[in-house]
Amino acid sequence: MQFTEHSLELSVMELFENEGYTHQTGQDIHREKTDVLLPELLATFLRHRYAADFLSESEISSIIIQLKNISGSDYDANKRMLDLICNGFTFRREDKSQKDLFIQLIDFEEPERNFFEIVNQVEIQGREQLRIPDGIIYVNGLPLVVLEFKSAIKENTTIEDAYKQLTIRYRRDIPELFKYNAFVVISDGVNNKIGSLFSPYEYFYAWRKIKSTDKKVDGISSLITMVKGLFRKDRLVKVIKDFVYFPDSSDKETKIVCRYPQFFAAESLYKSIGSAIRPNGNGKGGIYFGATGCGKSYTMVFLSRLLMKSRELNSPTIVVITDRTDLDAQLSKIFIESKNYIGDENVECIESRALLKEKLEDRKSGGVFLTTIQKFCEDIKLLSERSNIICISDEAHRSQHNLEEKTVITDNGVEHKYGFAKYLHDSLPNATYVGFTGTPIDEMAQVFGNVVEAYTMKESVADGITVNLVYEGRAAKVILDQKKVREIEEYYAQCEDEGANEAQIAASKKAVANLDAIIGDDDVVASVAQDFIDHYETRVREGATVEGKAMFVCSNREIAYKLWQKIVELRPEWNEKKDFGDKDYKPIEKIKMVMTENKAKDTKGLFELLGNHEYRRELDRQFKNVKSNFKIAIVVDMWITGFDVPSLDTIYIYKPLQKHTLIQTISRVNRTYKGKDRGLIVDYIGIKRAMNEALKKYTGDENEEFEDTDKAVVIVKDQISVLDAMFNDFDTSDYYNGSPLKQLECLNRAVEFVQTTEELEKRFMEAVRRMKKAFNLCSSSEKISKSEKDKINFYVAIRSILFKLTKGDAPDITTMNHHVAQMISEAIKSDGVEELFQVGKNINFDIFTSEYLEKINAIKLPNTKIKILQQLLQQVIADYKKTNKIKAMEFSERMKKLVEAYNNRHLDDFTAQVLDEVTKQLNDLLNDIKVDKEKFKELGISFEEKAFYDILVSCAKKFNFENQYSDSKMKDLAKKVKALVDDKTRYTDWDQRIDVKAEMEADLMILLDENGYPPVPRNEVYNEVFEQAENFKKYTE
């Protein structure tokens, strides 16, 4: 017995029943098919919840109508509805003498008082047709969660198909359902993810823990974990209330559903803060150790909402502190857009210590203020003695745990200097301090307390929140003097962070100076510049970088300037301003330095290159735009922390970095981005040992080390061997040694060869995918020979052509060698395929001409011809479905059977006779569609009337009354149905108006009944005719 989608569905229902949910099927519940609410259940909840307030039945109906009447775009309606559900609303009583009543649709305080139901196979009548979601979770009759399942045992379906079902088809056809939606679930039983309806697939994540202390699980166990960890009744209502985020305003459809580490972190910190608040606590609210890139900024926003909405804390004042201006700007933007979500309109950026003092004195509670710790350096005078101030520290490194006093003797006498944090703590002595960091250090405990929640880099990569990092060492390639290499290593080992005493600091500065003297040598910088150019251009040429964005981190300003000068000397075209056709962006150079200007120290040439604050903001904007010509950023200190560019996939290190600064810097390339499998760290100074030490420190795993590109080289070579074995009996000599024409012909023959069997095709496609993925990381390695690169390009080209045949488009050419990309295009053109594809993209009736069919049949390679016919038929059937749904479905089923028979062929069946037969059957199907499209003339009705004639005939056959209804009566009735549909849909907004659609449905039923169709009334017949009417009218317009 197969484990189908239905089997998975039933097993999930059982898991929910074990959590105390009531399980029903769609047939068990009483509702109109157009109604997505369960109004009776919602009414029952309101009666019980507000029994003491004597809420009348008409008032309950009024509340339900109010919910149903919320309108707007899908996004705006959902945002408004979730606001009512999460925050409640004021209801004006019918009796004006009674006070307004605050209504909450969910009892968040006592979750067991709510009605939790899981319902599968709910039929919902949409704009076009009936839709049946696999599962809906109702809380008090509100459809808050929608679940969609796919079978894990079907190779051709994935949970991404479930994602598309929800976010494309269901969103289009039954948008009313998603007005109430908190989040959606996609699952195949093994892979289980949650996310917002408005989020890209890449932002759907698994819920891998029940408790924060659990070890994360995968596979089938992760399904159980998701149900027990997320859908436990108290947990679900908590997530819905406080962990579904909408910004106050957004140009995009931004809606963020928390990931499990964000939930556990915010919850744990909230509890820790509650026990740490003075006077009963010690003011140490705890530390969240979250891997860089795991979403700590939004975790802060989630925590701020919990704090501000807390009855026990009674609206505290929140001060959010960073130790860098760029971090402050990034975080401020998020907080400023979150006033409604946090629950306080007073969210402000504070520019000075005096202004903060004024703001704190003006209030006894509330308010969110964002600033940097550097703003506190003026003095250590008291700002506020209030204990209901929560200081949330972002990236709590040295500056915010530095409490000690230092005495310095100067020409003016003795001066007392303090660590930045000293100013803050003396200014707010009774505040509670909370630390957020991706790289905790031991000294932080004295200020913030213990780590209360941790989420490591390893976990973040496993969850797909960040990508893995791969190391490539190139120091030995540019510094050939081994004595200098050893000196660099020795000095690097001494370059520690500022230590606990002056001797350590002095030794570190001396080591840095000695190191800079070596790596700043003109000849060494020139060698680095040349190697960088070669490395970068190779990666771009081989399609190994997704968007060509790279960051080069230099040890100091002088070295950065020297490197920039050498690079533009070698590549002057990189210093030419170019635009990309967007008038909102100025033309810009390919390579730029990003540093603050220093008028006192910079040379005239350097100073003029750097620009002011506004100029650097423009650089920030341009670098984050993948289309901008600005591809390479040379930096020293700026942008190495708190600067997120998801498309950035390569970072070059030429600076002695240690511990948390090293991790923060290399994490610039760990963000997820489409097509980006890894982030590449290119080392010109010898950071590998320091990297691995830092990784062990911040993962707690002594065996953990960064992956090396050498491993990628091994994978590439292994997969080349696998592919060579597949092609053992295929003659590739024309590709490697022949003329351009011979190369093209060889490529097309190779594509045909790979399609010998479906099993061979799958193995080939997967092996090339693995090979290319690894090659993207080591494309510049000298360990991969030219002949091996030629093989890589050959196999990638075959895969790309085959991909186009099966998927309708080749992969983005930026992911492959440019020369090969051009060859692929030529190969497709040479076989007559390209023209067919172009027609296929915009189907018209010329496709049925004998001339066009001759072009198809002129293709010499039988498997390729079959693939073209398949794709062409899919397009033709999809086009026909727009006017004649029932016939298109019949043709689609015929094609499905043909394709299945072809795909299930064995090697023994690979003969010209068999393939000719498949081709003939596909051609016959194409011809039958052509004949059917012209049949209306023979019937004496119009093309449009035939669509209704076909659905009437189909229903008569399906329900066994074709002998009771003559063909002439069918044609007459089809004309009447067409006329009625034209009349009822004369309004331009008919498909948006429930009243018009309801009237058309009613009139259709009357018309059919008056004409004795069907002889015995059947709702199924009415529904199918109505669906065809809606489908027809939508597309004929």
C-alpha cells in the first residue's frame, strides 16, 4: 500500500487530535461553500466569552459581518484582520446607554477556553472554481492556518509544489480564506515548513524543537516536533498574538512569521528580564547568543512587543543601543516601521545624551529610544533612576562590557577615562540590561548576566537560515618569500583584540604595525591586486558567482588606497562610471573604496575619492542593488559588521582579524540568496587557524572547522569520473577537437544520448548539479586542469539544453561559462528548436499549419523531438483550457498517459520504431486538438457556444442521461447558456461582485431546469456548468 498525500493528511489529523484538537472533515461542518469562516463556532465563543456583558445575538451577527466586510488587497485585508485578531477592537453597543465593549476573538490568557478544530478537505467555492485545501486550523471558527501536503514518495512532487499551490492557485482563487490567515504549512511528512503566504519559498523554515533545550530533529520526527512544538494550544495562540509581524507601512508585502529560534529567544529573555528587574532583581536580563545572520534584529522587535504589551511590566521604557552608527541606522529603520506592532507610537532615534535625558524625564513609562553607546561619552551623570527601563544591547562586544576606569597622565595633568559601558551604567543605574550577540565573550556576563538562549552558526546553516562558509587560502600564491610568510604568521598570532592590560595592548599594536609593513609593501600589494583580478574574473567567467558582488577587507586605509590604485591601473575600465538603465540610480564605477574621510590624515587623492556621509549612503544603496555596476567594495572597518547584502558571495581578507570581529566579518557572505549555495572566504593573510579557533569557540564544538575548497575540488573530480563513466560509449571527440559546427552537432547528440532512459537522464542531471555546485567554489583552483574544465563545460552545456527541453527555459546564463552559454544558444538554434520555443511562448493558430508541423518533424533527434512536442502540447492545452475547460482536461489526460508510457520505457525499448510511435501519438494528439477546435463549424454553433456544448455533453455522459437528451437540444441549450453568461457578466467587475455571481448561478440553475437538464436535478451538474461559465468569461475578456 502506498503512502499517499491522503495517507499523510490522515496521519497529520491524528497528530492534531492527540494535541486536543477536534477533527472534522469538510463534509461534517455546516456552512455555505463560499463562506470561509465557521460563523456558528465563532458565535458560540463570543456568547461564552462575553456572557457577563449580555452580548445580544444581533450584536454577535454584527461582529461577524464586520469581519466579513473587511476588504482591500490580499495583503492589506490580512494585515487589518490580524490586527483585530491579535490586538482586539472596541465594539459599540446597540444600547447606547451601555459602555463600548473591548472584543477579543481569541482568549489569549486562557487558551483552553478557545475552540480548536482541524478540518480536512474543506470545499471552498472560489472566483473561478472549487478549491479544496488539505487542512485548515480553525480557532473559534477563524481559519488561521492552512496546510497543504504532497507525497514524499513521489519523485516529481516536492513541498515547493505545495508552496505554489497555496501562494499562486489558492491565493488567486480563494483569497477570502487568506484574509484571516496567520501562516501556512507545507509538508510531505519528511520536510515540514511554515511561512507567510507573502514570503518567497526560500523564507519558509522548519520548526525543529518542542522545547528550547531539545536537540533539533529532521525527517518524519520533524513533523511530530512541528505539531507538538508549534501547535500546542497555548503555543499556537502565543505565536499568533505576538510573533506575526507586519511593518506599519511597506512598499512590499512584508509579513514575517517567527522562526523557532526567534520565538524561544524572545520568550526566554522576556522571562529573564521579568526576574532581573530591580529592586528585586540584579538588573542582568541575560544574553541571546544568536549566529550572525539569523534574524536578531526581528527577535529584538518580537521581544519589544512582549515587553510593551506585558501587564506585569506595565509598559516599560526601552532603550536600544548599538556600538556602531551603521548598526544603529539599520536597526532604527526596522524599529521606526514597527510602532503599531510594538504597541507604542513613541519610537525615536536619539542623537545626543541631552535629548535622551529630556525624553526620559518627560515620561514615567513607555517609549522606545534607539542610540549608539558613543553618544554617552560626554559624562557619567545620572540620566534616570527609574527601574522600568530596559536596555537592549545589539552586538554587545567590547564597548558595552567595558566598565573599568583608566588613569592617564598627559601634559595637562591626570585624566580619568572610562570604558563606554561605564558611562551608560552610571547614567542608568537601575535599568535592566539585555545583550544580543553573535559572538559572546566571557566578560559580558558581569554586565548582562548569563546566556539564556543560544543558536549557533551550525544550527543556522542546518535550518537554511544562513549558508555555509568555505575557505580558500591564497597567501602563499602572492607572497612567494616563505620567510615573509612565516613572519606574517608570527605577527598575526600576536595581533589579539585589546587585552585586559596595557602590555597586551602595546604588544598587539606593535605586531599589527610590523604586519602592515610586510603586507603593505608595494610589490606584495601589486601581487595581491593581480591575483585578485585573476581570481575574480575567473569566478565571473565560469559563472561561479551569482551576481559578481565581492568585498575586499584591507588592514588599513593606506593599504586599501594602494590596492585600489593598483587594481584600476591594471583594469582602468573598472574605474569608468556606468549605469544600468534605472533613472533612480546614478552611473557608478565597478570598484569603490568605502571609508570615512579623514581630512587631517588623508592625502588629497584619497580624500577626494571617499566623499561625505550622503555619498556613502548612496554607495550602500548601489552595492545592495544586484543590477548596479558597483560590484567590488574595498573596505577597512566599515561594512564588516551589521551590513547585509544577500547577493554578496565572496569576501577577500587582507587584514589580521581575530575572534568575534573575524566571525562578524566573514559572516557578510553567509546570507541566503537564490542560486547561492556557499559563501566563499578568500584569504590573503593566513586567517585559517584563527577562523577555526573562532568557530570552535562560538559553536562549542571542538571538532568543528571551516570547509576548505580542497573538498570542493575532490567533489568536482569525483563527479567528472561519474559522468565520464556514463558517457563511456559516447564519442565526444567532435566537441573537444571539431569545428564549431561539429561541436554543436556533438552537443545535440549528447542531449539525445542522455535521454536514452529516464533513469540515465535523472542520474546525469543530478551528477552535473553536484559538480557545478562544487565547481562554483573552486573555479580558480590550480588543481582543476584545463581538460577537466572543458569536461565541466561540456556536461553543464548538455544539462542546460536538456533543462530547456524539459522546463521550457535554460538556467540563467550567469551561472555558467560565458562561452558555453553562447554555444548552448547556438546548439538550440542549429536544431530548429529555438524557433519552436519562441512560438510556444505565445501560442497562436499558426502552430497547427502543415508548415509548422513539418518544422517539428524535421528535428532529426527523436527524444529531443518528443520533448519539444510535449512542451508544445502543454502550451496548446493550457491555451485551449482558457475557453473550453472540459475538452482541455480530456486532452491533458491523454497526454499524461502518453508521457507516462514514454518515461517508463526501458533501455530495450529505445528503438527508432518505438520512438517513432510515441512521436506519432503526440502528433495525433496535436491534430485531434486542431480538429476539435474547428468542430464548432460542423455543429453549426459558434466557437464559444461549443465550450458550453462540450460541458453539457460531458455531464450527460458522466451522469448517464445522454440518451435522454438529444444532440439538437444540447446545441440549443448551449446557445442559451452562452447568451445568459454574456448578459450577466456585462459589468466589468462582475468577477469581484458576489451578488452578480450569485445571480448568474441562480439563473443558470433555473435555465437548466426549465430545459429539463439534467432530467433529475443534481448539484454536481450545476456546479460544473457554472465553473465552465466563470472560466470561459474570465479568459474570453
